[in-house]
Amino acid sequence: MRKGFGIIEVIVAMGIFIIVASTGVVTVLHSFSANRISEDTTEATLYSQEGLEAGRSIRNNDWNNLTPGTYGLSNTGGSWSFSGTSNTSGKFTRQIIISQVTRDANGNINPVGAPGDVDPDTFHINSKVTWTAYSGKLNTVDVQAWLTYWKKNTFAGWINPNQQTSFDLPGGQDAYAVRVQGNYAYVLTNSASENFIAVDISGLPNLFVASTFSISENPFDIAISGSYAYTSSRDNNAELQIVNISDPLSPSLAGSLNVPGIADGQGVFSVGSTVYLVRASSSNDEFIIINASNPSSPTPIGSLDLGASGNEVFVSGNYAYIASSSDSQELQVIDISNPTTPSNIGSYNLTGSADALTITGFANIVIIGRSNSPQGDMFIFDVTTATSPQLVSSFTAGGSVNDVSVESNNAYAFLATEATTKEFQVVEISSLSSPTLFGSLDESDILNGSDYDPTRNRAFAVGNYNSKEFVVYAPE
């Protein structure tokens, strides 16, 4: 009988061990690389968005500060200004690129750099962030928008908004939310199937359904980033569902996430591939941060107990702002600088017990829409000090404010409401301390969602009226 191992067996065993060990090392390194890339992309996106808001702030202070060129930024005494040709934060370099805008014979904005009639009252802005990964690869995040001279073009036509067109969505169910990207408006309805609808808006006032898709159970809110639409759902096994819209004519389910418990998904917001989900109150956490860099397998990063239902969420910089059903903190401020351990650092208790339903914002301003309340239905907060939000003003819409969208100059807000004779409202907020009703329109039923498209200067709304759940508003 042979005892022990021969030299050949030892060599073979060592070879197998080396192969297995090296494979494990490669797997670990790849996982580390993917996580690091996702963290860097999220940080770069936030840095880029800050640059965009700074450009808007500079425009608001003095339109003449905008001239074509490439700039850095500085902030002195809370006021932004252009400085140099770039600025850095750690490994990230940011450039603000201001470009002249031209229009075609029909008044439509041309691609940047294309010939046409120069529009002296519009500029294109890029907030571009670059960084070098540890692998040596150069990465870029580029957020873009248009800046218009709103103090000259005062949106006068919106004092008498008109219904340009309306559309009867398939299914005959209420429509909850709408988001516009490019030539499509993406709508969620309360149908059991075909509840994700892409409406082609390229030929306004003519509309048609480009495609429909079925999300399991009932979707409630939608956020769009790049080629993906992130939807919150009442599906107990998939509270977040990700739809690939790279081809709007053929949307498909890219992935989903089942978070602990059975509470419904309600509000959703995305920054790059990081998704923020809030849901109904339960024994499980109501605020969840999700890494969706691999859409087929989204992964929770961190979560937090809100102590009440989170109805909607808005993210700016290192903070998430929650519209909550809590009677003592309708606005909650969450520090997300370390996404693995988000923490509640501030809140505001509005008078009365009406729930906060919707939330949006810009720069250091947050706007909340509330269920019908004697104390007001829309509230504007200054969150310069995130730990201590300050109420700037309130506005009475005459009914619950179900959704708020703000045009790109931050001078007007478009409200989807339950007010009996003015479901659609345009509110001037150029003076934050005194928001005023600028224009309104009586609709046939409740409006649940709104979104403003700066390219077309149109507001899109969705609601409960069965023969026209989808409505497009235009200035006079």
C-alpha cells in the first residue's frame, strides 16, 4: 500500500490551489472595482448637478453674467460666480460650459453648434465633471440644460393657460404620474396591465401611444435617468421596478428589487444609477437607497426608519428631502453623504395634520405640496441649513396639491391639484416669500401628476378623467 503523496500529486494540488486562489482574487478585485466606480459616478453626478444649479443662480442674479465660454465656479458669501476655467473637488474636475443657442425657421432649438438664428435670450449650459479612476480610465459625467432670460421673457402667456390637446389613455384607469424625456412622455396608470405608457409628443398637438408595458401590481411614481425609468410599485415582491426605455417603442423590464416587508413603494428619485425609494409606513424602514448600476440586479445600500409613510422624495447634494405623512415632521431631511448609514438630521412640523404629498426643489429651496389644509396647500422652504429648514412662505391652492413641477428658470411652478375650479395652476415663485397664482384652468376631474418641458414650453398633466387622462397645456 502506498502512503503519502508523490511529487506529481503535490505539484498538481499546488497548481489547482493557485488557480482557485487567483480566481477568487480576481473576483474580489472586480467586485471592489464595480462598487468604487458606482460610488465615484454618484459623487460626480451630484457635483455636476451642483454646477448646473450654480449656473442658474448666476443667471438669476444678472443675465449679463452669462457669455459663451468655459468656466470654473466660486462661492463667496453664499453667492455663486464664474472663476477661472475649472475647479476641483478631490479627484473630480468640473467645468461649466456656456454655449450660444440658435433656432430653426419654426422657432425650435437647434443642436448646440448648429447654424441658425441666434437666440439672445437663451444659452445652453453643460456642467461637466471628469475624473481618473484607479484603473487609469478617464470618466465623465455631463449634465445639461437651457438657461433663458426669464426676467425679459416673463412667461406672460401662462397667465391664461390653454389646453393645447388631451388624450384618452388605454385602459380607462386613473393616471398617477408623468415624466417627459425627449420626444416621449412616460405615464403610469392604475390599470392592472399596460400601466406603463410611452406617449409620442414629437408631433404636438398630435399625440399617439408609442408603446405600452405591464408593471406587476400598480405603479405609483416614476423617475427617469438615461435609458432607464425607475418605478415604485405596490408589488410586495418588487417595490422597485426598472424599465429599459433605450427603445421607447419597445420598453422592457430590466430588473426589480424586493425590499424587506410588504409596505407599498410610493415615491422614487434617481441620481445617475443611485435610486432613492420611499414607501408606506410599516415595521420596516421606509427610506431605502439602492445601487442600480447593474439594472438587472439592483442592490440596497442603506435604509432608514422614517417613523411614518414617505410619500415622495427629492435629492439634492448630500441630502434627501422627504414629503411625509407624519403629523410632527411633514418635511424630513436625511443626510445621505454616507449612503450606507443615512441619518435624519432635520425636519419641519407644519401646522395641522394634513399629509405632505409631493416634493421638489432647486438649489437651496424645497417645495412641498400638501393635502387640502386650512393652513395652505403648498409650502416653500429654505434648506441652506439642512439641520434647520426655514419656512419661507405658503400658498393656498384651494385643494390638495398632488404634484409640483418647476420650470427651468425656477420662476414658475406648475401644480396638479384637486381644487374644484382650477385643477391646473401656474404659480409665480420668482419672489419666494410671496408666491402668487399666475394662471389656472378648470379641468373635468382631479389632476395627479405634472411635468414641465422647457424645450417645448409646455406643461404635461395626468389625472382621473376617463376620456382625457393625459393633458398638454400651453401659454396663450
